[in-house]
Amino acid sequence: MATSKSNDSTNSGTQNSTSDTNDEEKAELCPGFKDVDAFVKYGLGAVLSATKASAGLPQAGDEYDFYRSFPGFQEFCESQGDKLLHCQIMQHHGCRSHMRERNKLTGLEERFDLVVDSNDVILERAGILLDEADGLNRSQQPVMPAGFQPPKIVVSSWNRKVGSGSRSEMFRLLHAKNVARPQLKFKEKVDNSNTPFVPKIFIKPNAIKSLPSYFTNKQIRKERPEDLDVPAALADFIHQQRTQEHVEDMFAHPYQYELDHLAIPESLLSKPRSNLLCTKCSFIDALEDLVALNEKLCRLSEFAVDLEHHSYRSFLGLTCLMQISTREEDFIIDTLELRSEMYILNESFTDPTIVKVFHGADSDMEWLQRDFGLYVVNLFDTHQASRALNLARHSLDHLLKHFCNVDSDKRYQLADWRIRPLPDEMVQYARTDTHYLLYIYDSVRAQLLDFNHGQTGLLQCVWNKSKDISLKKYLKPIYTEESYLELQRKQKKSFNTQQLTAFRLLFAWRDKLARQEDESTGYVLPTHMMSKISEELPKEPQGIIACCNPVPPLVRQQVNELHLLVQQAREMPLLKVRKDGCQQWPEVTLFGPHDTSRVSVSDLPQFPPDGNSCSNVRTLLPFLKELETKNDQESLSVAHMKARRIIESFENPFRMYLPAPDVHINKNAKFDPSSKIFEISKRWKLQSIEQQQKELEAKRKAKQEAKEQAKKVTGNESAKGGGKKRERVASEVGESTPKPSKKLMKSAVNPQMTEPPPQDSFTPFDYSQSDLNVFADTKSKDNTQFDPNRKGHDFKKKVLGFRHNWPKR
């Protein structure tokens, strides 16, 4: 019993002691400090002592350099710096102090930067903690409206996805450097020639208007200029000669008539019922499966379509994948394998009773026409419906979140879709683009009707805009001599003549090489690198490589050719030189339309002498200048000086509104019936033919009248006798008949000698034979007006008997 009591007493004593120690630990804020005031006093004293110690160190400059020359001081500084970098506070708070090999940081500036970065982080965290103590919470997210979806922003690294968790996800950029070029397997060669695009369609299913003969006749389309190994200009000429008869058929939309007469049924303008079901997915890469798919689609009332495109390793681009979704099944078609057989789907794609649902179909329409010859009739674009509903965003990602509550995974949006076989992750990503699109189509139609209070006007407007998108035609990029100007304006840089010449030559080289190698212009030479080379104008090939980071493969291969182009641009003069040797302003004149003070006369369009006042003044200018040089020695009056200034400053203000003589118009556009140039040229041709006919008739009439008048004059003069006196005609009252002069009498005696032959064409008046002394400084004697510039002896002649000896100035 005694032992048990003693044990109890010892246990109670130990419990009391532990409880006391716990109370002391709870009372202490930090080990060695009872409360916050004690900790603050100690910290303030440590900061003051550190500040005094740092002030006692040698100052930066000559004093520090002097002490630094001693080895002991140098070792002391390095040891203290290492201790400071290895400090636990620095390692805990500093961002850049987590370096494994700090011994390699030999530079003083690198160590100082580490200390500065760590201090900034510590002070920023201290400020955040102080704000939280005051009741401010910086990490609190702002209040957003209901239904708002913030856009996904990629920060820090270009492929790092921002996430709420500590472990951040990475965007997967799937690409293969050694992937086989799919263009080599195509049955039909890719057309990269500098000629307009010709539609590939040769069979027109669901046609109301038959296909033109140009597309159905294989002999006409057998030989094409891109199959010939000829320059681009010659290929363009051959293309124009062969297709001159079929211009209107070639550039017209094959389904223009069907789309213009398309009527939307009432069932598509009513409120639908939508259900989201689970479906299976099928991958199609064989011709038999494609034919079976087309038969399935022809029996449906609607299906959704989307495309995956690749444009980096091809000049025109490649459609690598097609996704089609129905209510019961999803299909993924390998368009690289079935490229030449995809025209089979035209039967279902052009059926006006089947709705084809796309999202953002502007580019899809062009890709389908370019690669497969496919056209779409009865299209519904959910992007246009989103715009009509005034949603916050119009992307497919936002529509999936808004209507289906599905977060789309965009990790494979930068993937190379030429990879074969496709990974399962990429197949699943491609499938989701069309799997929910039919449900979104139903939901959007219902909201459009509700938004417009049950009226079909807004929904009909979306159908009309979708029809306009399906009428889009693919236009191939055509290179012209002025193509570089549009790209140069987008750079927003002012180039001189040498830099602009280099930019033009590099642009032409890049376009030619990209067409030959079937690579994109961004792969051959990116635009920012081309602008950098044009701006720097390097003198050696190494300078061209230095302007490119990283160096494109084709630039490294063709660096000598690029160097020759840059040298050719450097030989261009920076400024134009006039005939008199004076320098002139650069070609680019950024002034108003009426300001011709900095433009040479040769740059302005010249006017033909049409008899107007401007042309007459222009012909008189050289004679007036000769008179001015003669009269420069004499004293000119104020009026003459003013007239001289007016003539020197005279410029026609309407010159700037006339077109330049070297305006280039693409010849291919003249043969396109849909272009404005075709209408204008056709109209001007008709007007010019009518005008020529009118001019010919007027000339014929003028010749006949001149001949008749000449005959009448010669007949009247021959009838009169030479020796007979003229009969005096009674004149009216108040008139006096002037006596004929001797010259006139002689001309009357010998009319045949003086009569000039009739002229067929009008000859303008020759101003060189005219008397221009009227512009000289002739002083009339009767002029009594006072002129201060007149000499003194003339004044004395006028006032006789008045003399004064004025003091000479």
C-alpha cells in the first residue's frame, strides 16, 4: 500500500511538472521570448547593429578597391558572402538561392543579385502577412457574375497549364521529327503553282443545275501547268491560254444555284427536343468503310462535322483528320489515307434535306474544297448562333462548358496530326469536338426561339449567315510583285530603300522555295527573321545566321544565295539624285494629298497637251524662264516679282488624284466573273468600242465637209474675172467699208498661189513663233502712277522746271 501511494504521489508530481512546462511553452511566442514586444525589441536591435556594421564597411569605389587588394580582406569578404548565401533564411525565402553548385558563382554581381532577389521575396511576404494581420486578404478571388467562365491563360512556360493544385500539368506537344511526308503518298500531285485554284469536282450529286463541261471533260483537264517543269510566269501564261474559254465555269461555285434556291423547312425552325446519349466510336481508313459510312449518312436528317488541319510542313496545308458524329455513333476518318476517295461524301454533304452542323466553318469550307473537292449544302454554324445569342465567348470550349458542363481538354491542340498511328489520347480528343455538337445544335436553336419570344426571325438569320459561309470559295495564294507590301505594312517599321529592296527580294525567294519544297513560308523563313535581316543588312553570311534564332534548315542550306540577295539590296542608293546633282527626299512621302513640295516632277503622272489651261501654262514655262533670265539684270517691278513667285510655285493640285502609270492589276482577276475588275474591264471594253466608232464617224464627216468647202471656194474664185472691178455692195447705215490692202489685193489676183491645201488633222498652235515681248518690262509713257522702283531721271522728265539737290543716301 505504501509503495502504491508513493507511486501515485510521484506520478502526480510528474504530471504537475509537465503541465507547468506546457503552460510556459504556450506562454512563450518563440523560444527565448515571452511575448511579441520582446521579440520585436530584439529584432530591432539586431537590425540596428547590422546597419551600423554595414556602414562601417569600406564604401564602394576607391576605398573598397584599396581594401580589396589585400588578400586577407578578400578572403574575409568571400567567406562572409558564402555564409550569407548558405543562411537558412535565404534558402527558405530566396527564389534563386536554391542552387546546387554555388561555388561556380564566382562573379560578384551574381552573388549580389541573389541577395537582392532574396530580400525582395522576404519583404514581399512580410508585407502580405502584415496586410492579413490588418484584415486584408490578397489571395481572395474577386466576385464574378453567374455563368462567367474565365479564359484559360498560359503563363510562365509556354506549355505549362495553370492549375489550382501544387502539381501543374503540361501541354503535350506531340510531334515527330522523322515523320514520313504524307504528300509523297498522294495519288494526285499537290498543286503549288502560281496559278488560280481550279475546283477538283468532276461529279455533281444532288444537282439541280448540271456541272459545266470543263469539269466533266477529262481531256481538257488532262494537262495542267503545274505538271510541267516551267517557270511560274510561263505556267501562268499556259494556264490562261488553256482556260480562256471556260473562265466563268472555273471560278464559279459549283453549287451556287442550289444554295441560292435552298429553302429551310418548317421543322428546322421549330423548337427541338435534345437528348445526350453515349455512343461508340469507329476509325475509318479503308474505302469499303467510307462507302458504308456515306450510305449511313444519306439516311440521316443531321450530322456534325469537324476537321483537324496541319499547315507547318506544307505550303497550302493538309487536312489530316475528319470527325463525323451522328446521334448513335462517332466516326473518325483518316483523310491522309483516303484523300483521293473523299469525293464520295459529296452525296451526303450536298443533300439539301440533311443538316450539316459545324462550328466556325469558315476555314473548313476552304479546306474541304482544296483537298477533297467537297461542298456543303444546308449548313448550320453554331459559331454564328453563339454570336446571335450574345454569349460571353464564342469558342467551342465555352459552348461545351455552357450547354454540356464539360471541360474540354486542349492539351493536344498543338499536336502534329500527321502522326500515324494516332495515339488513343489524340483520337479521344478529336472525338469530343463533334460528340456534343448535335446536342449544342439543339440547345442553341431552342434558345434562339426563346430569345426572340418564339419568333423565327433570329433563327432564320443564323441559317442565312450559315448559307453565306457555305458559299465561300477557296482562293490559292498568288504571288505578285506587290505582294510584299501588305506584309511590310503589318510590320509597322519604316524601311529605307535598301531595307525595302532586301525585304522584297527575301519575300520572293521565300515564296519560290516554299512552293518548290512544299513547305510553309514560316518553316522556310519566319517573318520576324526576314524583317530582322532586312533591317540589319548583314555584310557576311555569318550575320544572316546570327539574325535567325533558331536557324531554319533551309536558311542554313541557302545562306550563300541569301547573302547575294542582301548584297544586291545594299547596292541600291538610299536617296534619289536629281540631274543637277542635288539630293532629294526618299521615295516614301508621308504628306497630304495636295503637298507636292517633296515629290519630283518625274514621279508625278504627266498630262497630254489637251488644250486646257494647265497644259498651256506648262508649255509657256520654259519661255517665261528665258525671259526672266534676260530681265534679271534689270530692275523688276513689284508686280513682276509677284508673278514670278506665282509661276515658280504653280503645281496642279489634282495630280495626286490620278492613278500612277505603273499600277499593276492581276491578270487572273480579269477572268474571274465574281471580281469587280472583271465587271469594270468588261464595261470599259464596251465603252471604248462605242467611242472608237463615234470617233471614226466624226472624222469621216469632217473630211467630207472640208472637201466640199474647198470645192466651193475654188469654184467661186475661178468664176470671177481677174481684171474686172469688184461690185460695191451697199452697206448699212453707220458702217464704213475698209479699203483692201495691197496684200489682200495680191492674194485676190493669185488665189491659187496663196490657197493652202486642205488639212485632214488639226495642228496645235506653236507658241515658239508667237511674240512674247508682251511679258517684258515695257514701261508705257502715259503711265502716271508713282512707282518707287523707277529711276530718278524719268521722274525729272515728267516734272519740268522742278529741281532739288536731295542728299544722297
